[in-house]
Amino acid sequence: MKITIVAGARPNFIKIAALIREIKMRPEAGLHFRLVHTGQHYDQKLSQIFFEELQIPAPDVNLTVGSGSQAEQTGRIMIEFEKDLIANPTDMVIVVGDVNSTMACTIVAKKLQTKVAHIEAGIRSFDYSMPEEVNRIVTDALADYYFTTSSYANDNLRLSGIDQSRIFFVGNIMIDTLVWAKDRIKKPDVIDTRSLKRNGYYVITLHRPSNVDNVAKLRSILDSIEAGIENSVAVFPVHPRTAKNLDQCSWKSDKIILVDPLSYFEFIYLVQHSAGAITDSGGIQEETTVLGIPCITLRPNTERPETISEGTNELIGDDLQKLVSSLNKIKTGTWKNGRVPALWDGRTAERIVDILTGM
Ligand code: UD1
């Protein structure tokens, strides 16, 4: 079977790494893949370093679409991917996650009568103000096969009318890469330069438009974190989207250490040795659950509810008072314990390849 694997943005690279590793380990499965990088993320620190560390082969093509408004970026991906898919027909396009590249390439493939499989299908925040939620809904309305991370995702797909025979509960492929990386993690420089001790600091990541595009809001979040961590410090690897806005308000703090985006091995080291994470990312809610690290999520909702019901995650929405009380819970050691959700076991890619081989 010929498959085309699409990846465009940082979280996609972490997911396709596991799938590609498994395909390469099992040549007898007869899966021949072509890798398309849409170029949605192009900075060395958001893209190239992930290919190097996660041993992802160089893409067969980079569509170099770059940045733009939602419509500009989506449109450019569609225009370029259509040309590529016509020139390189395939039996199946595999898309992962919920970024603009996921949705754009799904639409193109379906209009060219090509089957689409979606890895991480079915999760929903029901928050239509998030571009990712629109991407999830459009992708899942069109896909042919759905690889899911949870029973919640399975239910969402069934409720939207998708036949059970097309839904495959395989677990969380992002965790495959986490399990593989556990022996390879790398201490980031900031640990030594700032003499950070295990459990002696927090990790911050913020990049959602709803938290970072309004400079006043971004400032008030960081001010509250600064107050809440009291005598501790926090390391904040700054996403380019957030960096632009931080530059605008020239925000500075002794307790919040701003660093460039870290590599995957460095970032996992940082989280694993921290007291807790404060984030608005999707993937970090999952990774902290598996690592058993407290996670405070600055969003009113999540498409990954099992990280709350089973894992170490809590949502605090916009409630900055709750942020301070949550940090206090971590400090006093009264944060809840969690468990790892079903099939988040590092063997998801193996199950996907089994299913693809049987098709
Ligand atoms: C995208 C995804 C989001 C994912 C995130 C992870 C969508 C709609 N959003 O958000 O789901 O969680 O990636 O990082 O697909 N930029 C750079 N260098 C880069 C890439 C982007 O400087 O390599 C800048 C762009 O100029 C842009 C901003 O960052 O202004 C946002 O980039 P974009 O790809 O639109 O979305 P993200 O916020 O990264």
C-alpha cells in the first residue's frame, strides 16, 4: 500500500515520528510512504530540530507555505498539496492532530478521491472559537478511517453518525514518542545556568490566540503566575506567536525565565523534573498525565477530558484566583494523583500498522 503522511507543525512531528519508525521497522508490512511537510512551521526550533532528534527522514517535499492568516495559510496548503498529490497519487493520505495542515490536506485528498485516515480523530472541545476545533470537525466529517485515543473520542465520532467499523481505538501515538524518548532526554542549559533543582521550578507554555494575542491578557496571566509561584521560579520556552506579543509589551520578570523554544528531548527533561506545568497546549496535558506531573491548564475546556478524570490535569479557565490557589496546592503537595489512560502505552503505532496492513 502506498501512503502519504502529512505533517506541518511541531505537534505533528512528534506523532508522525512514531508511525514512521514503526513502518520502517516492519518492511514485511508492505507500506511505502511519502512524507509531505507543508511548511506551516519553518523555524529551526519548531521544525528541523524535531526531525533530527526524533530521527524522522527528510520529507520528500516541503510545500513551504509559511505563516499567514487562517484562510491564507489553509488556502496555500490546499493549493500546493493538490499539485503534489496529483503528481504523486497514493492509496491513502494519513493526517494527524488538528492543525491547519490536517484539515487542508484532508479536503484536498477527498476531492481527489483519495482515502484519508485521521490519527487522533474524534476529540472535541466544542469551542468553535479555537481554529483547531474547526479543523477537527471538518477533518472528521471527511475522513474514511479514524484512529482514536480514548472512548470519549469514539463516542463523539459515533454520535456524529460515523459507523463503528471505521473507528479504531488504538491509543495515543504522542505517548509512543514519549516512551521512546525517556532514555534520550537531554538537560537544557537553563537547568545549570539558573541552578534549578528537581521539583524546584515550574514550566510555562502559552501560545493559544485566546491567551496570547491580547497583550493585556497575556500580561495579567504572567503577573498572576509570578505572584502564585511566590519564592519559586518558572521556565517559559516562548513560542514565536507569543514572543511577538511579549516584545510588544516589553514584559520582564526575575522569577519567570524566558527561553527560546526547546527541543523535544530538552522539553521533556524540563517537564519531568519540574514541580508542575502551567499551559494552554493540548499535547502537554497528555504528556504531564503520563509523567505524573501536575498540570494547570489555562483554558475553559479541553478536548482531552481523560487527562482530568484520570490524569493530573485541571482546567482553570480565565480564573486567575484559581491559578494562584492551584499553585498553592502543588506547593503543599496536595495535588491529585493520576493514572495513565488505557492504551497510552507506547504501542499505538504498532496497532495502527497492524490495522493498515490488514486493509
Ligand atoms: C499551530 C497550530 C496549533 C498547535 C501549534 C503548536 C493551527 C491553527 N494551529 O499554532 O494547533 O498547537 O501550532 O506550535 O494550525 N511562526 C514562526 N515560526 C514558525 C511558525 C510560526 O515565527 O516556525 C509564527 C508565525 O509567524 C505566526 C505564529 O507564529 O504568526 C503562529 O503560527 P501558526 O502556524 O499560525 O500557528 P501556531 O500558533 O504555531
